[in-house]
Amino acid sequence: MSMHFDPFSPDWREDPYPVYRRLRDEAPVHYSAEREIYSVTRYDDVMQVLKTPEVFSSRAMFTMLMSGGSDKLPPVSLKMIRFLATMGWKTRMNPFEFQTARNLIAEDGTSHAQLRAIVNRGFTPKRIESWDKRAREIVDSCIAPLRDGEPFDLVSQLAVPLPVTIIAEMLGLPAERNADFKRWSEMIIDFSSGPGRDDPFSKKYRDGFVEMMNCLKQLTKQSRMTPADDLLSIIVAEQEGEAGLSIREVIQFVMLLMAAGNETTTNLIGNLVSALLDHPEQAEKVARDPSLVPALVEEGLRYDTPVQVVFRTATRDTELRGTRIPAGSFVAAYLGSANRDERRFEAPDRLDVMRKAQLFPSFGFGKHFCLGASLARLEARVALEGILPTFPGLVRTGGPVSYVDSFFVRGPQRLELKLAA
Ligand code: HEM
């Protein structure tokens, strides 16, 4: 009998790795009839999916983002029309443009290249390196209470404020709205994570999206009048540029950068520190030799990656490891499983800072390779350099870690620590 696996089930969220191992061994290309999803879990197959965008289109990312995490856009219903119409009316934006508006992460081919070129300018190595000093200032002020011996929640006191402050400053958004940006980033992940859990067309999401879109619309207007040296100004200028972005596309761009810039890096820092607490010998090794911090960040990204899975749509009938995948199918490529594939990595369940793993897909691969990878690496490096001197005295004080309620983002909700006396 074939293995039962529900990609959206919360049952294996606390520790997905044994489930991935079974899938790799028993059903490497698994079909869930219930969800109509092909799940791909071996390293070679995940890379194959990421490397062939002409067969595995990113359109599925749109479906997932826009449908409350379902594998299909929900059928048109009265509730959906009411939701969209109310949003359109309250934001003064075309409600039905949501199906045609371009979104970097979900475009293919030349349309994707055109959108990517707009923001690439803001993420050059030189630009990213220039954030090092600011990241250090933020980390220093965030961890002062920990150094003073106070109880400390690593997530809310360091892993959240660091990326939210940096991405808001990069975009040129006002610092006093940082708490809102974080709340909205969480809402976006929550909205995309909830098949069967929440109704995507509920008042909660409608009001949240209206509030966020109206705020971003206002900030966009201001940026247009007084452009500055920031990402928002670069994107806004493209309303008149070759890409001819609509106001909705500008806002979607900002939403993507805000959510991608926040939720992922927060979880990387949380997962990394949690892994270090479970592997004190590795923490000690790096604390003794801080030149190993970049290697630790890489190994942390492989060991427990914040983005566990990305989605694709098969553009034609195809085959993967002997399984036929019909055109139009939804394909889930499990990055978190590829990173633990024993066919590729030796003793993959061990955190080993000396491993020097290459080409693991935590940031994706190919055309959609994460735009913010160097920024995420910089933030994680600076955060760890701040926190490592507190080892080996750092201990957990909370109960077992509970994870973000999502089937594609992975990280602790809280990580309570203190310095042992
Ligand atoms: C540890 C942190 C991060 C991880 C693990 C991560 C992971 C990923 C992955 C797996 C993709 C590929 C999606 C796909 O192939 O469909 C991606 C794309 C992307 N990421 Fe990240 N990300 C991180 C941090 C960031 C940051 C800090 C930013 C922005 C400030 C960012 C912005 C983006 C954008 C805009 C894309 C879409 C790129 C495209 O479609 O061309 N990410 N990220």
C-alpha cells in the first residue's frame, strides 16, 4: 500500500524530518489524491524541478499565495466576489486585477526577468555589505538585556526586530510602522498557510489586507512625490518605466519583499540558535573560532531551513523518477528534505559546522534563486556573532519549542533563554 502523506497536515510540523526520510525511501514522487499534489523529496529530483522552469512553472506560487494556500484557486463564489469587491471598494483598486497583476515569485521567462531586473539593483553585493554596520547596531541594542542577565525571548527580542528594521529601512518605510509591517508579514504567511484551517475570504483577512494596502498605497504616493535612494523609489519609478507596473503590482512587490525579508530570516536565526542549543559542542567550536560563523550559517541553512517547500505547475505531461505527472499538476519540491537526503549528504541529520556542504537548495536554485540570500546571510552572521559569546552559559528556559503554524515556513514561535548564573 502506498504511503499516506498530506502536505498540509499539522501532524508532522514539529519534526518533519522522519516523514521526509520515509517519503524519500518509499515514495520519492508521492501523489496525494486528496490534495492533488505531487510531492518531490529526493535531492536530485528537487533540483531537477528547480532547474527546468520550462517544465515546472512558478505559476503555482501565485495559486498558493492568492488562494489561502490551496493547490487550486478557489471556485468563484458569492463570498469570494463580495470579498474582492469590498477590498476593491475600500482600497480604490481594481478588485479583479489580482488574477492578472504580475508577482516576481510567480512569473516565468521574460516577464520574470523584467521584474527581477528592477529590484536586482537594490541587492548588489556592495549595497548589501553597506548594511553590516546598521545590523551590528541593531543586534547590540537587542541583546543588551540578555547580556545583563535578564530572561530573553530570542525570537521577539532579536530575530524579529533585526530583519524587520533592515527591510523597512531598505524599502524606505517609516520606522514607526515596523510593528505593523511585522504584523502584516505574518498575516501574509498565515493567509498562504491555511488550507482547511481558515477561510481565506474571512473578515479578518479582508480588513487586514485593506489596512495594509491602503497604508502601502499612501507610502507609494509619497515616494512618487519625493523619491529617495531606497527600494520603494526604485519600484515606484517603474510605473513609468519599461515594465509599466500598475499600482497594485507596486504594492505586491513591496508585500513580497516585506514578507520574504522578514519571516525567513527571523526563522533562520531562531532555527540556528535552537540547533546550537541542541549541539553544544558545535556552539563551543564556533565560539572559540568566530571565523567559522559563515560556515555555521551555511550549515544551519542546510540543517533546518526556514522555507521547507516551493511549488510549481507542470506545463506539460512529464515524468519524474518513473512517475507520470500530467500537464497542469501541482508539484511540491521539498527543499527541507533535499537538504537531508543521505544520497547527497553524509550523515545529514547531524549539524556539522565543518561540513562545507555545497549546492543545497535552501535559497532555491536557478532563475528564482532568492533575491535576499546575501542579506539573510549577513543578518544571520551578525546575529550569531552577537549571541555566540554568551555560549556555553546560554540555556533554554521555556518548554518544548512550538513552531510557526505553516506548512511551508519553519521556525520557532518563541525561544526563551537566559544566561546561567
Ligand atoms: C534565510 C532566509 C531566506 C530564505 C531561506 C529564503 C528562501 C527563498 C527561496 C527558497 C526562494 C525561491 C522561491 C522559488 O523558487 O519559488 C526565495 C525567493 C525570493 N526571496 Fe528569499 N529567502 C530568505 C530571505 C530573503 C530576504 C531577506 C529577502 C528580501 C529582502 C528575500 C526575498 C526573496 C524574493 C524577492 C524572492 C523571489 C525571487 C524570484 O522569484 O526571482 N528572501 N527565497
